[in-house]
Amino acid sequence: MLEYALRPAIMQGLEDHLRGQLICPNDSGYGAARKVWNGMVDKYPALIIRCADVADVVTTVQFARDQHLLVAMRSGGHSISGSSVCDGGIVIDLSRMKGICIDPEKKTAWAQAGLTLGEFVQATQAYGLATTTGTVGATGLAGLTLGGGLGWFMGKYGLTIDNLLSVDLVTADGRVLRASATEHPDLFWGVCGGGGNFGIVTAFEFQLHPVGQILAGKVVYPISKAREVLRFYREYTRTAPDELTAYASLMTTPGGLPAIAINLCYCGLLEEGECAVSPVRKFGAPLVDLIRPRSYLKLITQADAGAPAGRRYYEKASTLSELSDEAIEAIVEYGTACTSPLSQVLIQHVHGAASRIGPTETAFALRGESYVICMVAAWDGGEASQPHQHIAWARACWRAMEPFASSGVYVNFLGNEGEGRVRAAYGVNYERLVALKNRYDPTNFFALNQNIQPTMKEVEPCLK
Ligand SMILES: Cc1cc2nc3c(=O)[nH]c(=O)nc-3n(C[C@H](O)[C@H](O)[C@H](O)COP(=O)(O)OP(=O)(O)OC[C@H]3O[C@@H](n4cnc5c(N)ncnc54)[C@H](O)[C@@H]3O)c2cc1C
């Protein structure tokens, strides 16, 4: 790791210009600062800069260019692939930039990139407002938004990007730009689903909506009923109103019982919600019914316990336009053969407002109603816990889904899976994204992401 060390005089020059924190391999906080959510990721950057403000981001971008350093961008640190940290390069860490400003009249939020979803929702809910976010509070707002943002309100309010009004962004050449439907609209289009390919977003402006108590939670059934529950889930989601988003999961309960659950959220009038969820409650003989009126903040922060940082994770994902009987058979076969009680197969229903936007209207191409299937292998411990068996399970499950899957895959659920899968993620928008990359990042300075490779003559970022 020391072979990457930068000369002290160079570091001093950088530190003199920063308001944030510079962390080197020999500093006491380095060990914690280089860690990300996925315990499988174990990388040693030459330098970590915890930026305090936009000026720090600009300074760090210029420094990284001058020093020809590989650049990783980190906000919430929750990427599945571990792309927010690198070996030997520089981590531009925005996790301390947590400013947020709500305009209750316009129902908008200006939010800095270092906020987690829980922090963002806490601030917006103080005004009785919210927008679509992911389902787990500790996830970073930035990475989630830039990939699209699937969540409990997507049926009613669309994806997170469908509620994005503008971004403040630092480009590869150190310019600070605002992008929106009217300013740099081409860039704004690309940022909405194109990941961190075009610059470092320092702040987002969102449209919010009035959201009070929601009806949400899960109903758990015995795993022996998995087939019937999934067939029921298919019919139930086919007719779900926009207010109702439902996921199914094959997992093991905290008590150690393999089970299948339907997790749902109704964001509308509670009385209407009670009618909408009653078929789930009445179906079969549930082991437990945990659907209750609750706050949105509680719903997403309670989910944190199920995905703690530091655990080892490996994930594969597929997109199915429908859940055929054969697909259900495959899900049941692999969902009941997990190699770890912490693993699960999760089925997310994408519908309503999220599916009514055209595939080229934003850079997020996977529009249309669909089921996003995630095979999440999770386990505690190192080599002794035989990671390969858990990884092999997720891969086998994914292969079994392939005959039923479309070519598309949600960019935020991709691991390090190669160029073909990256192209599949951007789908019909890939060529337009390449043109945008040529325009805003022709040297591929921002390469650690689900990378859109520029086709202009490229200057390779090199490792120091
Ligand atoms: C427990 C868990 C639950 C999840 N649930 C959902 C969910 O419900 N819905 C959903 O849609 N997704 C979900 N995801 C996936 C999630 O959207 C991605 O993992 C996302 O990348 C996390 O964002 P982050 O800021 O924490 O990521 P980081 O690891 O910090 O960053 C990941 C990548 O995003 C880019 N990036 C990050 N910050 C910036 C920035 N400021 N500017 C430019 N680029 C940047 C970079 O390319 C970086 O490599 C979940 C992930 C986890 C681990």
C-alpha cells in the first residue's frame, strides 16, 4: 500500500487549500475511512479527501488531474460493486456535505450529496413532505439518485430521478455547473440515470409531495407456500393502484425460519389503503402480519438492521417483464436453497408513474412495468465462511432466471460484471450517453462507476 504514497510536500500543498479533511494511509482514521458498506470490498486508496464544500471538491478534482490519480467518488458508500473506493487513487468523499434546505411553499428540497436517505427523509418529513427514495435509510442519496432510484413511492411519484429538478455538479475540468431542464439540459438528461459518469454532483434539488402516515409493513407466510404466494403476488401486483407498491422476498426470519414475505407500502388515504392491503392479509394462513400505519422515516430506518455495514454481500439482478409460472418455479427452487440464512431473493414490482415515462426521456432506460429480481447473498465472517458457495448460489440463481429475463438490468444493482452488462443497463440510451461522455468527460476521468467509455482519444488515468 505504501508504494502509492504521495510526496509530503505535494500533500501539504493540497491540505493548505482544503477546508475538509485529508486522510493518508498513516493517519489513525484511515482504516475506518477506507471502509465501505460491503465488507467484501477491501481497498487501499493513496488519499481520502473528506470535502467540506464545493470548493474542496473543485480543489480535489484539479489535484487529482495534476497528479494523474485514479478517482473514486463516495457519498453514502453503499455501492454493491465497491466503486466508491479504489486501490492507490484518491477517494473524493462527500459524506460530510449534509446541508439541506426545504421550501415548504414550493415543496422542494435542496440537498447536498452526503446525506443518507434517512437524513434526507427526516428533514423533509418535518414539513410533512417526501419524495421517492430507496427502502433502506443508510443508503446514500447521491448514488441512489444518479442511478434512478426505485422505492416505495415509485408507483405514485415515479423514480427518484423523476422528481429531480436540478443538480449542482463539478465537471472533470473543475467547472461548477447547474444542470436542469433549462440549463445544460443534455447533461441533466444524462445525470438522470447515467450514474456518476459526467461529474461530481454536490447537491440535488427535488420536487416533494405531501406524505403523512403510510400503511406499510410485511405479511410473512411459511416457505412451503412460496409457489402459491408468488402466484398470488403476481395477480395482486397486476392490478395494484399507483399508491400501492409491493415486493416479495424469500428469506429467513430473525428466528431462523425460512419464509416468504410480501412487503408493501400504500401511500394514500389510510382507509383506502386498508381495502387495498386486505387481500394480502387474507391470503392463505400468514405466520405474522406486520402491516401498520407508520411514518415513512420509521419504515426506511427500521430496514437498516437488515443490511448492516461490514457484512459481506454479493448481488446479481435480473429484470422480468412478467412472472411466468416457470420463472416462479426457478425463484422458488433457488430461493429455498440459500447457502446462508442472511441471503434472500427479492422481487420488486416497478409500475405506475415510474413505468409511464418513455425509455429515452431520461437516461434510465428500464421503463415499462417489470419485476426486478435481486439475488442477494450475504454472510458474516471471512474465508472460513466459504464465500465462494454464497457467490455460486447467487450466480446459479441468476443463470436460472436468464431464460425469463429481458436484457436490461438496473445500473445500481450491478456488480463488476463487464462492459456487456453495462451496455445492457443503459440500453437504448447507450450511444447518446457515449456522446455526452465525449462532451463532458472525454478522458474518462470519472471511470470508477458503471462506466460509459468515451470514444474520443483517451488519456488513461494512471495509478501513482
Ligand atoms: C442496503 C441497500 C439497499 C438499497 N436499496 C435500494 C433501493 O431501495 N432502491 C434503489 O434504487 N437502490 C437501492 N440500493 C442500491 C443503491 O442505489 C446503490 O448502491 C447506490 O450506489 C448507493 O449510493 P451511495 O451514495 O451510498 O453510493 P456510493 O458507494 O457512495 O457511490 C456509488 C457510486 O455512485 C456514484 N456517486 C456517488 N456519489 C456521487 C456523487 N456525489 N456524484 C457523482 N457520482 C456519485 C459513483 O459512481 C460511485 O462509485 C440499495 C443498496 C444497498 C446497499
